[in-house]
Amino acid sequence: MKPRIIRFKKDFLINKLDLPHSAILDEIVGNSRWSIQHKIIFEYQGKFYRAYYSIGATEMQDESPWEYEDEVECVEVELKKVEVLKWVDKTE
């Protein structure tokens, strides 16, 4: 089944929903020489969505969230319990 995708206007996300500051989750997912990429989870009308944005990596890179986008693609998400396997040090 395909994920539900919705597009929000950048101005709506920033000015009406106060994103990315009001996000439930804001996680750094990558970086480059000039930018830091973030993943956020936010709520809107009882549903939860995931979106990505980037900001300048230093004070010299003047990049704000969704600076180069008019619309932001968001995917509806839900919180689920997930079992994860992880490599750990073996004890004697």
C-alpha cells in the first residue's frame, strides 16, 4: 500500500504551524559542507506527518527551512512499536 502524501505550502508550515520549532520530533539525518538535513514529525488536524528540511551548517550559510521550496511534500505517519535487533558486545 502506498503512503499517503500531502503537500503543504511552505508559508503555512512556518507561519501557521510554527514548524520546524513546534515539531514533535526533530532529528538530524545528514549533513554536507554547507547544510544540515533534518527530519521532523508534526501533527495537523489529528494526523501525523513526516517532512524534511535543511538549514545552514554555520552562521555563514544563510539557509532557512524550505528556503527553496514553495510546497513541502509530507508523508502521513503513525507511531508503532517496532522490535529492533542490534549488535552488542559479548560478555564473558
